[in-house]
Amino acid sequence: GENVEQHPSTLSVQEGDSAVIKCTYSDSASNYFPWYKQELGKRPQLIIDIRSNVGEKKDQRIAVTLNKTAKHFSLHITETQPEDSAVYFCAARGGGATNKLIFGTGTLLAVQP
Amino acid sequence: EADIYQTPRYLVIGTGKKITLECSQTMGHDKMYWYQQDPGMELHLIHYSYGVNSTEKGDLSSESTVSRIRTEHFPLTLESARPSHTSQYLCASSEFRNTEAFFGQGTRLTVV
């Protein structure tokens, strides 16, 4: 079945540094790639997404890049702040009629003040 | 307010009990999902529906069952709960292809 791998599982950075999280997917028909942020005790919420016809998308301090040939995509957070500390999940929506949304294993990001 | 609602938020039950976790959304979304999330963070897809009377099992084997009789309602049932079912269960919904999935607040289930 479809699979999404995510690395690293934990990431600690100093406030103001950049953070990068990488994901690879197995289904070459996948066409939609969202990123979710989950704060402790809360539900996951979408922070940015990218579609397969776009190579890069940016929203203030957050950017996502997609390499369809290599089947990998990355989340970049610049000028990190303590409130960026959370678990981040990548996901891929598979091709076919049912379009299941499969999540990566999550990355626990800790931003040290 | 359009949202996705899960009840109960917390549930502690004894082994062997039958339970139903409720999930309702008021956004008119066609697609609904159930994910199981353990303390180790991973979100495992256990059930999926892309419309009324359509359900599929996800990639993680689960002893639970689901039904989709109405667009807005996607309940999950455990016929006989076991301690191994202790986890957080998250319901989500989305509209068409390539759009955001919205999550409910989750149900934290403990089976003793």
C-alpha cells in the first residue's frame, strides 16, 4: 500500500535557526501534499500544502518544496520561534478513486529559546 | 459553526464492553477518516469513507467497524474493547480531491 516516510523523528534547534523536515512517498500517482502541525493535546491543523503541479510554495516563514521525480518533499521553517515547537506531520493523498490521505511518522520539533 | 465534532473526548471502560465513538461534521464533506494515534505520535489510518454507504479499511489492521449512513456522521464501533485498544482516535473530513482535511478534537480511549 501507500507509504510516507518522514525524517527526522526529533529535531532540536536554537531560536532563530532554520528547521528542515523531509518526507518521501511511494505512490507515484500522489498529487497533494499537506503539512500539519499538532501542538500538545490539540488536534492536527494544516499549515501549508502543495499540489503536484507546483515545485515550491511559501507562506511567510514556512516553505514547502516538492520533487516529483524523486518522490520527496520538504518543509522549511526559517527564523524559528519557541511557539513553533510541536509535532509536524507530512502527508500524501494517493491517486486512484479513493484518494486516501496517508501521514508520515511525525517530527517532534523543539525550539530552544 | 462549521466544524467536526467527536464525542466523547475521554472514555475509560472495562474490557469486553462495546463502545461507539461518535464523529459528526457540519461542512458537507464527502470524505471522512478515522486515525489512531498512540503516544508515539504516528497517525495510522484505520478506516476511510468517500461517501454515503462507502467504507474502506485503512492500512493499520483494526478490530473496529464503521458505518456511513449519513454524509455528516461516521461512527466507529468496538464490539469488545481490550486494553490493546487504548489510544487516541482522531476523526477527520475533507471535501474534494486535493483539499484540506479537518480534524476533530479526538477521543482518548482507555480500556482497563
